[in-house]
Amino acid sequence: QVQLVQSGGGLVQPGGSLRLSCVASGLTFEEHGVAWYRQAPGKEREWIAGRRWDTGNEFYSEAVKGRFSISRDDAGTTVYLHMNTLRPEDTAVYYCATEDYWGQGTQVTVSS
């Protein structure tokens, strides 16, 4: 059974950083890649980033480009979303996903 389990959200001040984790069981991200989405209160879920290690492709939305990045561990079962220079408008529930599976989501709140 495939599962994606997320951790690492929380409250951070504007300008701060957070790292979100997404741990997979039953698949490897090296084979499937990963996408990150977020959903802010009252808004639709939006795609923000994706990476595939088999092709070397890596994409970010304009809203996060230059501030967020994706990495993975050597085993290929954990991916990270590194979030820097956070802004209040980054407040949302963040989700990791592969083609067929989603994490449970983790809350990120950027506030002073």
C-alpha cells in the first residue's frame, strides 16, 4: 500500500524558513517524481513546484520561484520542500503528491 506522509509545517515569521518533508512507502520518488501543491483559506488548490529526477526537470510557479526548492534523500523515499523568505501569502495547507497519491497535507502559517 502506497502512502505519502508529510511533516514539518508550523508557524514562522515573515522572512523565515521552513522545510517540509514527504516520506513515501511503497514507491520511490526517483521513479515517480513529486509535485507540491498548496491551498490557502478560501482559495482553490494550486500547483507550486515539481521535480523529476529521471529527466532532471524541475519547475516552480512564479509565486515561489527563487524562494522554494525541492530535494530528496539518497534512498529516494523522502522529498523535501525548502521554503525560504516566507511571506504571509504563503500561508496555506501544503500537499505533496505523485501521479496517483497525495500526502495528508501540512499547515504552514506565516505571521508575525
